[in-house]
Amino acid sequence: MTTKGRRAVLDDSVISRRTLSGLPRRTQQAGLQGRMEMLILVPQRKGRTMDTRIDEVAAGIYRISTFVPEVAAPAGFTFNQFLVLGQEPLLFHCGHRRMFPLVSAALARVLPPERLRWISFGHIEADECGAMNEWLRIAPHATIAHGAIASRVSLDDMADRAPRTLADGEVLDIGGKRLRYLDTPHVPHGWEAGVLFEETSETLLCGDLFTHPGNGPSVTQADVVGPAMVAEDTFGYSSLTPTTGPTIRRLAGLAPRTLAVMHGSSYAGDCGQALRDLADRYDQRIRAALGS
């Protein structure tokens, strides 16, 4: 199913570009020079026009995608959420609070928002959980589900209703779909980071992994590792540690058939190999930074 979204106005926000010089970057340590460009969502009274669309990227899994041309211009940037249908539907990623009208309207083309039962996301960040409480208000029976670190450090206070804490490896059965939660601390960033693997469709909801700019197709079979490394050079968004590679290789062991990517196209191909290649590329960067 493919439904193109209407053009809509985001009333009180705009993407702005700020160029900051003199800031440390992991990528500079790898021999790359230049200034760091930070892309920041800031409030503004004048509206901006954005496109939001919804597409089915795996059986019963829908990608809600808002394209923002001002981010990573001239390529632009997508902010994606994923609706997983079942007897107890789940939304992965809440989106920015100021994008909530766009995202909720797109979701409503497939499912009445009040029917949501579960809400989850990769880590604590505005584009991941900014609209968390807006979703809780519109879906009165929904519960936030995340790992122990996110729940105890942040969500017990931030969420308007108490979250459901998921253990590493725990399966959330939503009726027709089974979502396995996996801790991925600091991968790609955030102490509390985690992902969900939908077992029946073999879809990895992988958050910020494989981030790449542009407004490509909803699903691609083209290379996603190379573009992810370009994005890494631009944003320096990953926390590179000795556990980065092993954590990503653990995900490769799931042998997913689809990678549901938060920024950019989802990927349908040899996902296990793509994950192993991504882990290798990050290992190379760590070795280069250490001069080994």
C-alpha cells in the first residue's frame, strides 16, 4: 500500500542551519578537515511546508516519512516513523513534537490513532520521542515500551504514563507480530539506545543506523553502507567505542530481511551483510583514530 501525503504546514518550527567551527569531531580525528555543520530544529512563528507520506515497507509495517529539504541541503533529510500492525498496534519513533500533526494525520490513513497500544523508539532525542506525550494523549490505552536504562533514567519522569520496561531479548507479542527488544548502548548513540526486531516479517527497526540524506524511495536495494558513511562524515553522529562493532554484528546475527531506517530509505537486501559491513567500517574508523 502506498499513500502519498498532502502538503501541510508546520505552524511553529523551521529547520535552520548553523555552522560551528572549532568543535572536536571524531571524523576530524580520522583525517577529515573542515567545519562541523549542525542542523538544528528551532521554533519559529512563520510556517514551513513539508510533505509526509506513508508506505508499506514490509508485511504489516508502514513507514511514515516527512521530508525536510532544509536539513542536509541540497539533498534534504527524511524523518521516519514505523507503524507495526497487530491486535495491539505499535508505533516505533514518535517524531518531533511540532511534527505531530503531520505524522498523526498520515498514520490515521491506515489506523485510527486512538487504537495504538504500544509506543517505542531507539533512544531519548527530540526526533525519536519529542511527541511521546502527544501520542499518549491521543491514544488513551497506549503504553511506552523501552529498556531499563531509558525507563529508569528518563521515561519514569518524562512520560505522562508509566512505561513498560523491557529486558534485553524480551519479546513483545502484539498479536500477529512479535517484537524482540535488544539493548544497543551507545549504538549509534545514547546510553539507553535499543532496537526492535519484528520476528514474523524479519524486519529490524534499526533507528539511526544507516542514516543517509535525500528523499529516496521508501525501500531500496541499493547500497546503504556507503551513504551512511557519508552521513557519518557530515554529522559525526555515532559514539564509536570498542563495543560498536560487536553490537552491530549481534544484530547481523538476526539475519533480517528488511532494515527500517529512521533517516533515509529502508533497505531490502542482504541485511546481515550490510550490518557486518557497517560494523567493519566503524572498526576501521576506531583503529584510524587510535593510530593502530
